[in-house]
Amino acid sequence: MIKITIYGFPVFDSVVIEISGACNANCRWCITGRTPMLERSQFFMTPDLFSKIIKRISNEKMILPRSTLALYSWGEPVLNPHLSDLCEIAGQYHFKVGISTNASRYVELSECALRNIGYVHFSVSGMTQETYGRIHGFDVISVLKNIQQWCKTFDRMKIKAPRTMVFHVYKFNHTDISEARAFCSANSIDFFPYYAYFNDWERSLAYLEQSLPTDIKEQATQELELFYVKDHIAQAPQNYRCPQFNNLVIDETGQLLTCCVVPRGHPNYSLGHFLDMSLPEILEAKRSQQCCIKCLNLGAAWWVNDVMPYKNIHEE
Ligand code: SF4
Ligand code: SF4
């Protein structure tokens, strides 16, 4: 049930707007990364559509005023050529924006856009070409330079938005963690290492059902730290309620989605166009998707919504 909290209007806990369906990386444990480049979405959200969506969210008080809207889900937001415009539009409605980037590119944003950034995450999978190149595949030196460029820009403009390196811990990159932490410390970046997993809902379900194809299972066993999963899922509260029910998730074409994880092509991916649905229709659709039953029963909902920080398990 969506919470009813202010002014008698339903309020979502968070809003996720995918502004770029495209991503330029090939991370193999990610549903986007393992999809052939030409089969991925090539769409970017336009300022016009973004403006209509934000206006509606604001007018209908779907989220608390001055919230930070996440402008990413399964794509690389920095690839959107209108990124400055989108950040500025969000600011016109007194929202901040959050960005998560693979830092393969540094883009110049307008001052107004930069001042509307509420946080930025840098997604990193290693500190050497051997480790980083194995997942993201870009030139790691260039990526680290781009991250530093973001930091310099923020510092020059005295932008206090938190910046965080989300470090994906694999079996083969534990030795990079100290260096990554030192890099973050030197650049005033928060460091968040977590155990990389299937960034891929269908593979998560298959793993839990023990129905992954043998070759994928072997590769996962070699690369992913999955030792904690069984115990972790056993700790899921009874009657666990998926937090995604309280999230408003919209893709780059304006489709309202079940959540951040059900992939494109799945019958429950889209619930309809956000601008064509009444609020009661949105609420009803959000809580009545067939796919949620299996996801909750298997514990996938608990797993995918509650990533496992490295520090909670491992002492370096
Ligand atoms: S993990 Fe991020 S950077 Fe890698 S393919 Fe997926 S969306 Fe792109
Ligand atoms: S239960 Fe699973 S499929 Fe349903 S909203 Fe939550 S994460 Fe998505």
C-alpha cells in the first residue's frame, strides 16, 4: 500500500527517472551490459517529456517537496545530450537530481544544472586495467581522471553535493580496495564498496531457483561473491514488503514501470504511460503485478533491494 502522508495525497518514497536508455559499457553481470549494443534502447528522455513528467509529479505532490530525483536506472545518464536542461528543469520545480555514472565521459554542465545536483555516484570495478577492464572495459586511467574532473568542478563551484565511489567488489579485485579507498580519501569522495551481484533480475531469480545455465553458473562462481546470499535471504523479515512499491519509476520514453528491476521485454515491465494514467490507476498497477509474487517468495526482492556492503562482512 502506498503511504498517505501529506495533504491527503499519496507520497512515493523516491522517484527514479531513466533519462538515458543507452549505456556504453559491457558489464557482463548487468542486464544492460550483457545485451548486445544494437539491441539496447537508443532513446534519451527529451526536455519536453521530462518537463511534463516533473510538472505532474510536483503538481500532484507525488513526492515530498525538495526531494532528490534519481535520473538513472539501467542507462548511463551522462550520455543524454540534454542533461543540463533536465537538471535545470528539475530545479525549476525545486527538486535536486541524483546521478550515477560510469565516468567514462566527463561532460560540461551549466552552472545552474550543477547547482541542482544533489549527489553523484561513480561506479567503479577496479583500480588497474586488468581488474577494471574485466568488467567495465574502459581505460581506467581516463575514468579516474574524469572522476577527479567532476570533483574539481564541484570544489571550484563550492558545490557540497555528496560524491560517492560505488566500488563493485568481485573475487578478483579485493586487492584494489585499499587503493580505491585512498583515491577517494584524496579526492573527498565517500567510499562504498559492496559485493557485486547479478545486476539482472532474471538471473537473480534463476540463481535462487538453481536454474542458471551451467556455463553462467560457473562463471558467476568464479567472479561473484555470493557466499552470503543464502544466509542473507534467510534473514528476510516475514511479510517483507518490497520498498519498490513506494518508488515511482519511469523510463526514458515515459513508461511507468513496475520497479527498477523488472527488465525490458518482460510482460510486467511497463504498466502504461505515466502521463496517461490517473493516480489511482498508478497505485493499483504498482501493487498488483504478477511478477512480484515469485520475486517476494524467492527472497529476490529482499536481496536486490538490500545490497551487501563489503565492510559488513570482510575485515581488510
Ligand atoms: S553496470 Fe552500469 S555501466 Fe555497467 S553496463 Fe550496466 S548500466 Fe552500464
Ligand atoms: S517484488 Fe520484485 S518485481 Fe515486484 S516491485 Fe519488488 S523488486 Fe520489483
